[in-house]
Amino acid sequence: MDIATIREDFPALEQYTWFQNGGVSITPRPVAAEHAQRMDELLRRGPLHIVYPQEEYPRRQQTMGRLAEFFGVEVGELALMRGVSEGIQTVVRGMDWHEGDEILISGDEEAAVLLPALHLRDLYGVKVVKLPLLAEGEEQVAAAEERIGKKTKLVALSHVTTDLGYRLPVERICAVARARGVYSFLDMAHSAGLYPLNLRELGCDFAGVLSYKWMYSPYASGMLFVRRECLDAVQVRYAGGRAEAWLDFAGDRFALHETAERFQYGPWSWPLVHAWARAAQYLTDIGLEEIWARTTALAGRLKDGLAEIEGAELYTPQAPERSAALVSFGLTGWTGEELSRALREEWNTIIKALPHGREGLRASIAFFLHEMEIDRLLDALCVLADRRR
């Protein structure tokens, strides 16, 4: 992997050291160029799906085919959404909930999963059960087995948790859920784009994916994956335009798509979706295996370095099989906001303060980072640790 050449695709890196890709990614030139080209086309030629449908609709089919291939699914298993939040809302609103039902989430969920679960609690009396995060995979699966019971209706988990960066053994957890007749939803925000993924092989019934974190596409597009065997497991609660296979305006009759498209209710920005497909190709051309190998090496370098800093505490599991591109940690005597501000002001480093729970930082380890950037962050943390001793 030629890191120097790849970094030329990311001119934003000339301005700062970037550890915030898990928030919203910076975008590489080829992907930004695709988006700009589609927007320029709208300017020069008008809305293509109206003026030149013979060009635009085949392009849309090609785009959806490319994204389906990237995620190892069929085109008919994907519904365009605005993001993971809309995906999980589509699932939970399509299920019938009753007082005493249970939804299992992890103990480290962002609002996309946590808020719908809490809303179900307040609307219907659903019990929100939280899965503790455990360092050992066997213990993690056992903890899930203990909590998936007769009243569990949905298991909704982040594949990689948002703040602490735990990568859950979702294949085994989803298998437990399926064996017990429980549906599963995965938030793939912090795993899609990091390594080869096949959503069907993960074993989930539903998944939310998005364009703008580890897939390096502009903000924002998303999709809901619905396993074809589960298309009738949730009802369509929002029957808007683009959900229909046909609509008889005179006779007031309709039929919904027999694919996941039934859950769509657009519109959305197709230039953004086309750019997302270009991003999928960009990552594929670099090599997802190579991206993952470099990501784990860089993350391991940071974790090992943190172990040498007095007062530093690693929150993310050390083992690469239990983590991904997020490395979260704290530093004695410092709040996360203080650390983030000091690194921005003194070292021109962009990094996220953990927003709730533990005090500290979340470093997003993009594959294009230099080893010296990891080392510079560690040197800065050593200075800051000494400052508050």
C-alpha cells in the first residue's frame, strides 16, 4: 500500500492531524470528484431522471448493484435511507410491541439505537435490557445468551460500539437470537468499509449502513439491509412514494414492492448515493484486506504506546479481534474536553472527546495515517500527563 500516494487523495490532511474519522470522514479526491461531476451534470443538463431517464435509471441500477456487491447481499435486500437511525426506526416501528416485551442493546450505544429503545420503553412499556461489554469473546456471547429470553423481541447492537470501540462477536450473538426466534438488527456505522463484509454471513436479520464514516463518502446517505427471508417480519408503517410497485391513481389501489424497496420513502440525493458507490469501488481498489491490516497495526501501535504512559487508561479491548478502528482512553487529571482542546490548540490535532460516561478521548485510526502521527499523539499525551502530575 502506497500511503504517500493515497494521502494525496486527501488534501484536508495538509491542514491538521486527523483522528476524527469516526465522526464524519474526510473525503478522497476520486469520491469528491464523482459527487461534483453529478452535481455539475444537474447544473448543465437538468434533473437527469426527468430529462434523460434512459441514462440515469441504468446508472442508479448500477450504483445499487455495486453497493449490494460490496456488502455481499442482493439488491432486493437493500432500501435506501438517510442513515442508520432511519433504518432502525423502520424496523422497530414495523414491529408490534406490548408491555413486558424486551429489546436487548449494548451498554455503549449511541442515540441511533439507544433513543429508539428508550422511546419504546416510554410508549409501550418495553423493557430495555443492556448487554455489558466484556473483553473476552466467550464471556460476551455467554452474557448475550443469558439476556436473550422468552420476552426478547429484538436484539439491536452496534457491531463496533460508538464510544468505547468494542467489536462484538455478532455472528454468534445473532445465531443465538435466531435459534430462539428473536430478530436481530446491527448498526454497522463503525465496521462497514474497514474490511470485507458480508451482511448475510454475519447472521443478522436487519442492518443499518451509512456512507460517511469508514466508507469516506460525503455526508450523508444510508441503507437498510433486510434479509430476504425477513421481508414480512416487519410491517411498512410509512408507505410513501418509492415504496410502491404500482399505484392506481384513478382506482385508489396499490401494491408495495416485494423487495426491501417497500421500506423506502424518499426522496434522497442520488449524487450522494452515486458518490457512495464510487467510494465502495475506491476502497475495493485499494484492498479491504490491506486496509484492515494497516488499521489494526496502527491501532495496536497506539494501544501499546498508551500502556507506556503513566496515568493513561485504555478503554478499548487490546485484542484486534475485539476492536476495530476506534481507540478510546483516558488520562489521569484531564477531562476529555480539556484533552481535545489542548491537542487542537497546541498540536493541531483533531480528536473527539468522549461525550458521556468515562472521561477521555476517542481516536479514530484511519488507514492513511502515518506511524509518526500516532507517535506524535503519544508524545503529546506524555507531555500532558506530566503537566498534571
